[in-house]
Amino acid sequence: MRADFFIRRLQTFGPAIVLALAISAVRAEQAFPLSQLDLSKVQQGWGDPHANQSVEGHALSIGGQTFTNGLGTHAYSELLVNVDGNAEKFTAQVGVDDEVGAGRGNAQFEVLGDGRLLWRSAVLHGGDAPQSADVSLGGIKQLTLIVSSGSNNIDYAHADWANAEINMRAGAPEAVSPPQEPAVILTPQPSPEPRINGTRIFGVRPGTPFLFTIPATGDRPMTFGADHLPKGLRLDSQTGRITGELKKAKTFIVTLHAKNALGEAQEQFKIVCGPQIGLTPAMGWNSWNCFASAVTEEDIKAAADAMVKSGLINHGWTYINIDDFWEVNPHRADDPTLQGPQRDAEGRILPNPRFPDMPGLTAYVHGQGLKIGLYSSPGPWTCGGCVASFDHELLDAQRYAQWGFDYLKYDWCSYKPELESHRGHSAEFVKQLGGWSGSTPTDRAQLMRPYAIMHAALEKQPRDILFSLCQYGMGDVWKWGAQVGGNSWRTTGDIRDTWSSMSANGFGEAGEGKYAGPGHFNDPDMLVVGYVGWGPSLHPTRLTPNEQYTHISLWCLLASPLLIGCDMTKLDPFTLSLLSNDEVLAVDQDPLAQQASRVADDGTQQVWAKDMEDGSKAVGLFNLSRSDVKVVAQWSELGLTGRQRVRDLWRQKDLGEFSDRFETTVPPHGVVLVRMWPVK
Ligand code: GAL
């Protein structure tokens, strides 16, 4: 009886109950403003994320429209949000904040669901109207919100996710940090038998001091030999150092030998005596990404010691470079270690008290078989406000050469084209300048001029000084950096130890490869592995282990200068393994000096490839998403035909032969780096 009664009641009221449940479900759906999530989880290329304000702290405003709600960030920016399959949709109005001014900045907004691209905006600029995103999230577990710059220059990319909301059927969205990963060492231990590493081609100008240390791994004691060494050069068979001087422009093919109790290795080495130096990208260390304005002479000596003690010198690492803050800094009166006379009576630059003996310091570094570099700016002040080279270029170049420096990083900062009309009597004008912010002309001749002046001054010196341009990519520097004698030129703003910064700098190099070649390279900035921190306090890199593999692999594919940015005295085994894989480093140092091109890109996976001198190809299969993905390198995209032998370079293991494609699963933000040889 009772059951019958209930069934009848259900038949009568069933539809009404279903309707009521549906209504309550609709009511349960709730909109969560993005601005209410934990924004400390946002990773971004510059500044801090702000709730309901722009990155600079103004009211959110896009194309003249203001918004009271949203997230103000800066490209490259990334936020992970767990929605656990309970989200309905994501909506927002996106654009570049009006605070940057019309036409400035580029920002491209992307919404990813479980690593797959769901929505992408146009590349937006300051002043553009907001673009609406209305993205369905059915079944998605994790949402990723990305702002890239749509190019490799993130300047002014102040990006607003205005009115951004996640609609949830149940639960609440949660902003999360990227997952923790174990640091797995892939590089095998170097063999105890001798192996000669590093560059196979070396440029030197006639009449300049020659220094090359044969980089070789293997048990010590080791002795070195060199067949057909040209007249004027000599080899120290104990240290493997080749020194001397070549008088005439000519190319020499030398055979290098390294021998120990277990065997002997030999390699061909080409010495090209002529106008071009730096034929393969510079490998070394620079003080900025660890010590920044705190750098001292002791730090430089310690870095040189560690380069030798860690064995990195045996893998081809050579330069020990002092960045900014070796000079006097009148703008930092609070710091006595930066004070003193700026130049002597003849106008020659003087170092600050932290660097009391420059010739002694260069001799110390050379005495270890290494080379040494320093830093200046074409304006009156460096980026940190120290004394720089404007109107003293020749004197400074002479000074660097006399001191014994081998490398100059020349950083735009306070330079302005207006300075040029004040040469010879610039002191008054410089005073009027006040601070040390420069200007960013669009005229190519104006951009080239200060670099051409310093290059001419360097050329006059009886010493080879590698010339590294730094001006963050202004005026498409890659198109003309070689014309002003640049051995490399920074293509981007400063790198930081975040995925957003590193990946924007590295992957942003697409399309610039045709401007690189032997002796002149694109430079997406220094390495951010190991203990970094812009001094004095340091921290382990915030890149995950896979991101670090991506960083090193990409920089090697790009034939980028490799300048270690960490405290060399705190090298841990994982960092050391990243910097000492000779098969990986050989991709960077290949004599063909080709920069890899991006041959495939679907938003979350990219394939980059470059030709190697021996007819093989180096290929990077990259995963830009937060989950494992299968990445495919198709022969049709690589320009290959026929069977290829494929070798994993990090693991130094052959993977077999493949006939039309190579595919592999790549971990989140990770890479598989391979080399392919045609099967004869
Ligand atoms: C920046 C440059 C950095 C570092 C710094 C020194 O402009 O990009 O790499 O050299 O100046 O002040």
C-alpha cells in the first residue's frame, strides 16, 4: 500500500521535483572572480600581480574602458587554477592596460584546459579595445591562463584579465603552484678515458695574444699534443694551453691530442687567423645573475677557481665576466666601496675600491687558462649608474686591452642620440641629464652609432676583445648587430629564473636564426640555473628540473652564448650535470654555427631543429604544457628523407632507426633533445 502510494505521488509530482532540482543546480552555479584567488601563484615577467589594478597599481583600463574587477599582470604571465571538472566556463575582457600608452606593448592571452589550447586572443597593443573571452570548461581539471608578448620583447606588455570569472557548478577554483619535480640527473659521468671537448674552430686576429686551453675530460695526469701547430704558437703539454701570436691571416688545421694512462683522444682543430673572432658562441660565467651590484674581486677569483675545480673548464667553459659595478658609482654615495675618482688626469677610467688591481686580476684568471671580461655602456652611466664610456670610448678600449680583458658587454642604458652633438664638451650636458635613463630611438642609424664607435675602438687594440651588444632587442638588433661588429647581441629584456621569463626569451627567438652565423649570435640572455639571486642573497633557481633541461637544450639549439649566471662556489651535482654534457654542448659549439629554427608549433608543443657540420641534425622536442604530451618530429617538417639513426643527447644513448618520424612522450615544460644521422 505505502509503496503504491509513493509511486503515484512521484508520477504526479516527479516532473516538478526534477525541475526544482535543476533550478537549485543552476542556483548552485557560482561565478568566482579571478581577482579573489591567491595571486601569489601568478608567475610573471615583470612586477607583481595585482587584484583589481594594473601591474603598476592603476585602475584597470583597456581601450579607454575602465573595470573595477580583474587581474593586472605582465607578460610572460602564467596562472594555474584547479577546477576539478566542476567548471562551466571562463569569461574575461582582455587587453593591454592603457597605462602604457597607445600602440605600445604586445600581449596575447591564452586559455588552456589540461594543457590544451582552448582560446587565444589576437596580439593586442596599448589602446586596443578589450577582446572578450567566453571559454567553455566542461570536464577540465586544470585551467592555465597565459599572457605571452606575441613576440620576444615583453616591454610594456601590461596585461589585464578584466572582469575575469570562472563559473563553477560546484566547489571553488584554487590557484596552485606548478608541481614539484625530482631533479633527475641524465648526463652520464664523464669517462675516465681522454675526450677532447669544446669548440673545433677558433678565430684570432693577426698580432694579438693567443690563448686556448684544450678542454679535455678524463683521468689525470693527462698530457697534450698538437700536430701542425703554426709557427708563433706553442703548447704546454702539461696544461694543454696554447699561447703565442700569429703574424699573418691564414687558416691552419691542427690535430689536438690528449693522453692518459687509459688511452689517447685526438680531434681536428681549425685555427682561423683573420678579422673574425668568436666563431662559436662564447661559453663562460657572468656575475650579474648572482651578485649583481654586490660583486667584488674576490667573487671573480672564486668563480675562476670554481670553473677549474669543478672541471667545467674541461668542457669548454672559458670566460669569467664582471658585469656592472666594477666602476665608480657617484649615484650610490651610501656605499664607500663604490666611491673614488672616476678617471685619472689623462681621462683613463679607474675601477672602484672593490677592484684594486685589474692587471693582477686578469693575470690571475689567465693563469688558470681562462679568459676574462668586463662591462660598460655607451652612455655616460651604466645601467646601475656607474661611470661608463660616452666620449671616452677609445681610452676605455685601450684601458681594457692594457689591463688584459678579452670580452666587453656593452649595455645601452643611459645612451641618447642627443649626446652625440656634445662630444668633447659633454660634462655640462651629462649633468643636465640627471639620472641615467636613456632613450629608445627608432632610427636604425642612431641605434647602430654608439656600437659602431666602440667597435672601431676595440678593433684598434692589439688584443682580441669579444664584443657583446646589450640593448634588449631594440630596432631588431639581430638585423644589424653583425654590421657593428657584435659577436652577440641581446635580443630580449633581462632573464629571470621563472618559466615565464626563460621560455619567453628562448622560444621568442623563432625567426631570428637567419641573422646568426659564425662570429655573430643572437643572445636571449644568461643562464638561470644553480644558485641565482641578483645578490647579495641567493636562492636555488625557481625553474623546475625539466624547465632547466629545456633552458640548456634550447640555448644550445639556438647557438646562443652560454654564460652561467649562478654562484660558481655553490654548484650542486644536478647543476653541474646540466653544464657538463658534452654531447649537448656540442650542439651549441658546432662549427657550422647555425641557429635552430622552429619547424612545428601547435601552441603546447614545439619542434626546433638545426643542421650540424657533419650532416646530422640536432632536434629539440619541447612540451610547453603542464602535462605529459607526445611530441612528434616529422621528417617532412625537418626536411629529412630516409632512415635516420636517432640518439638521445642528454642520456647519450642511441634510440634506434626511424623512417619518417620520431615521436616521444615529453614531460611538462620539458624536452627530449636528439641528434639524427642519415643511415647510409
Ligand atoms: C641590464 C642588463 C643586465 C645587467 C644590468 C647591469 O641592462 O640587461 O644584463 O648587465 O643591466 O646593470
